[in-house]
Amino acid sequence: MSKTTNKYSPEVRQRAVRLVLENSGQHESRWAAIVSVSAKIGCAANTLNDWVKKAEVDRGDRAGVTTEMAERMKALERENRELRQANEILRKASAYFAQAELDRRSRT
């Protein structure tokens, strides 16, 4: 699992995406708009393209998993992992105490 730092604030990202979407008609292609805006804010064009695609998914204009749903899935996967670990601990503790009880009974 890699940790990345967000160099750009959410406000900068939103503004850049808005600029691309609003100014796409002023350029010969969407990619040209992305390249133009990315040069102005100092990010890679592919990065801005990813932001635009994600914004479209979040708005429902493009198929895919929304940011909200991805966060929810991540939280549920974390909870599932923690519950599996807790169950494993309880299973081992139960087996340990059951064996201890059998040992105690066999000694008496």
C-alpha cells in the first residue's frame, strides 16, 4: 500500500477541472484544453486528465466507481479485515481455554 501526498488542494483540483470542462470548446480537443490548464497550474496533463475523469464519474457523466463509493468500500474492507482478525483471536482463545479445561479435568 503506497502513501502519496496530495500536492494540490481540493480547491485547486476542482478549479482546474472546472476550467477544463468550461473551456473545452475554445480548444481543438479536450486534450488540448487539459494540456493548457495543466501548464497553468503546474501539474502533469495526465494527472489533470485523471481528475477530470474522476469528476465526471462523481457527477454521473461517466461510468465507474464514485469517490464516495470507493471510500465506503475501503472502510467496509477495513472493518471486514478487523472483524476477521478479532474472530481469529477469539477462535484461538476459545481453543486454548477448552484445552486448558480438558487438561484440568484429566488431572483430577
